[in-house]
Amino acid sequence: MAGLVALAFDKEEINPALLRLELTAALGLKFAGISRGGAALRVHILDTTGDADRARIAGIVRAHDASRLSAEQQVEVARAALVESLRKPWADWTAVDKDNFLRCMAGERGLI
């Protein structure tokens, strides 16, 4: 049975959700997760992970851009901006505002 090992990297700025997606895409089931310990980033992998994959992990961590958002995060930012744009008196709502509100509610209810 394989165990886990942690590879440590000096990487202060990360977007954990995006980095997890990047590492999962590259390693699949060999990737077990990430954690932080002070300034160190730890990437947890199966101890049977080969040197080529370990080098790929180092490249992914080095190239990781913490300012980028995952697709899910982009959707949430857009939704939050939409909700914020609707924070005004009902009398000030336009037809577009009402349509956006209905679209948002339908999305939350799984209708669209």
C-alpha cells in the first residue's frame, strides 16, 4: 500500500482552489492535496510518484499565478457583482435588472 510524502516549496502567494485543479489535472490520483506551514507550501503526493511527475509538480508550482481565478471562482465573482448591482431601491430597477435577477434566481434553483 502506498503512503504519502510532502514536497515543500517556497511559494507565498497561491490560489489554493486553482492550484488544486492544476495539480489534479496533471497528476490525477497521485495528488493528495496541499497544505501550508508558515511560508512553505506542501504538495502531498503518493510516495510511489516518480521523478518525472515530481519535476512536473515543481514546474506547476513555479508557474502558478495566484492572481488567476478558477472557472468556478470567476462565476462566483460575476454573480457577486450582479447581486451588488441590484442593491438599489426597487423603483430604480430597470427591465435589465429584473431580467438579471430572475436569471440569478433561476441559476441558484438549478432551473438554468
